[in-house]
Amino acid sequence: MDETEFWELVDATREAAEGDPEEQADLLVDRLVQLDPDAVLDFARHFEARYNRAYTWDLWGAAWVLLDGASDDAFDFFRCWLIGQGREVYEGAVHDPDSLAELLDDFDEEFDGDGEELGYAADEAYEQLTGAVAPDLGLPPAPPEPSGTPVDFEDSRALAERFPRLWERFKG
């Protein structure tokens, strides 16, 4: 599975789920079990690489603004959700987290921003196909700390300065 096929699966399941991350995860498992186990592992590698790439202070700060706070776990689930939004939103957010103010049509912190189940879809599909737990993907381990310059999440003024568009749209 190449990168284009990865994003096509993400997009197709998001559209079919009408943006519901839990439904998207279920649809993703349904689609992945139609593939062979190696293709499922390829999907998992693409997902994990993007998940690790999104481990940045700036994205955590953006998640903090969007979700009105984001613990370690909440940021993990946010990164899964971000991948589930598709290539355009994901790439835009990785390059400029403040651009999420324009990239997201609607955002409801009660329902959006938590894609925990998406993070397990490939593992679940692999297990259904093989009866075994997915092997190590052979990717470098996740960094111990987010990349970039740390953000003081408790400093509203600093957050407003660092993420002016997000702050105006979601806090203003």
C-alpha cells in the first residue's frame, strides 16, 4: 500500500462515516479486513509514521485551544483524529497548526478531536485476519518529547499570540 492508497482509505471511510470518528474506525476495519495482512501492516506503518510526525508542541498547543485543554492522552487521540481528517487537513496542520482555523469547517469539542479508535483500526483488522497480534512495524520509536519549541498551555496570552486564528475563532 502506498501513500496515495493510504489517504484514499482514510478519505473514503471519513466521508462514509460523515465525520464520526468512531464510525470511521469501524468502517476502516471493515475495509482493511478485505486486504491481505501485509497491506494492513503497510497501512499501520503509514498511520504510525504520520502519528509520530504530528508529535509537535505547536500541534499540541493547537489541540489545547481547540479542545479547551489537552492531556497527554487527549493529544494522542487528537493526532489520530487529525490523520482521520485526511491528507489536506493533516498536512496543513502539520505545516501550520494555526491553519486549522480555516481547514476545519465545523468543530465541536464534544464530538471532534478524539480519534482514539482510529489508532487501533489496523491492529484490529490484522488480528481479525490472522488471529495474531500485529508484529512490530519496524519504525523508529516515537520521540520522548514533542518536537519544536515548548508551549506554556496555562498562558492564554501566549496561546493567543502563537495561534491567533485559532484563538479568534474558538476562544474569541
